[in-house]
Amino acid sequence: TSDIIKNILKQTNVSDFVDNIEIKDNGKVKIYDTTGTTEITGNVGTGMIARVLNEYDYNLLDLDVVVKGDVSGDGKISITDLVKVKRHLAEEENLTGVYEVAGNITDTGEIGITDLVKIARDVAKIEEVK
């Protein structure tokens, strides 16, 4: 998980995301699904691939995308994410890689109870994860 773009906010649109990235020498960024085969045009989600291309569409670099709090990969924070983090803490499900990074909202290096509470507060519309 070293080549990642993290701390992306939930429900970030692909066009807004790529418009905020500057690539030198007429390069560009496109977002692809987790397999790297299908270009995505909706919202950015954890596990998707940000592909840096040169002006001739040659692939220069692939970066994994991490949306803060989105452990399900849909670009949102929902009850599904809350349950997955709860199951991770209960050692019933193991979140790894970019999904573990997404669940570690407090950026402490591992998912903890505070991360679970922050996701729960977001789902309950009390306080958004930022």
C-alpha cells in the first residue's frame, strides 16, 4: 500500500478528482476499476486505480485509490462500511491493503474503536468523516 492516493472524501466524482491533479508535459489521470480494465466515470471508490498517462495514453504509473471510511469500495460511507469495520475489530473479517487504510480514519496505523465510532457518526449523519 505504498503507491496510494489516500484521504479522498466520500462521494468524490471522478471528473472533480482528476481536475484537481496536475500532471506535467500534457499528462493526464484516468480512474479504472479494481482490475484496471474498465474506466470509471462515476464516483471514486477505495480499491480503484488512478492511472497516470502521458500525452500519448501510455501508462506511466498506477496508484491505488483510498476513500476515507470507504472499506466497501463504492465511494460512500454506509452501514456496509460500518459492519465491515466492526467485523474487522471483532476479528471476524480481515480488512487488508487499501481497505485497511480506508478504515483507519484516524491514521494511527491500524483500525481501532475510534475509527468505528467515526464511521457510525457519519452513517447516523451526526458528523461527516473528513
